Amino acid sequence: YDALYPYYLRTHHGLVRGYYRTKEIDHDFLIFDFILAMTVVLAAIGVANTLLIQVHSRGREFSVLRTVGMGRLQITRMLLAEGAIIGLVGALLAAVVGNVLGAVSVSFLDHFTLFDYQIRLSWQATLVFSLVCLGTCLVAAIYPAFVAIRMSSAESLHYE
């Protein structure tokens, strides 16, 4: 400590020092919140892209359904249900794989570092992130549903 004293800036003591350390650590971990936000945005773009590809490839199917009497609202509900199914499957996979990888990571850190790590599974956090996954997929399905109801039935049937 004496050798580093000229280079070590001591500004806070006791509880105040712990508060500033915690604040600095929280500030450092904001990068993980940013990574999570970007992952959610990229997932929404991927789901919207997948549903758009399905809408364009199923153009004749939507035309036949509209000709038979299916309304725009029913087509919208059908595509939102597809988005919800994608969201539910994604949420289930994320919960299982995320908790397993978290347990493996904590076990690895506990064995190979000097700190004592223990895993804490939070069902509330798992539920919140599952709902975020479901909501993201539902929001991502809105634009493909809008594209599907704007397709011309006559033009789609005449094309083939």
C-alpha cells in the first residue's frame, strides 16, 4: 500500500466508499444492459423478417382465404398468433438454456476464481424476460400482418 500511495487516490472512507464502489460497478455493468437491448431489437427484426418472408411466400394462400370469406382482422389475428407461438417457443428455450448456461457459468467462476459465487434462480426475472420475449414477437408481427392485409387478392391469384 505504501508503494502505491502516491498513485492511489483516496477520496472516500467507510460506507461512502462502498456506495461509490457500488455505483461505479453498476455504471460498468451498463454495457450488459445495452447488449440485452440490442439483442431484443435484433430478435424483433429477425422475427419480423421471418414473418414477412412467410407472408410473401403464402400470398396465394392469403388470397384464397380472403376470397373464401376470411376478413382482414382474422388474417391479422392469425399472423399475430404465429408471432405469439414464435415468442412462446423462444421464451421457453431462452428460459431453459439461459438458466442452464447461467448455472454452468457460476459453477465455473466459483471453481476458478477467489470469490464465492452461488447461483440464484429468479422465477420473477425469468417470467419478466419471457413476457418481454412474447411482447417483442407480437410487436414484430404487426408489420407483416399489415403487409398481408394490404395484398391484392386478384393480383396474387392471377400471378400464378
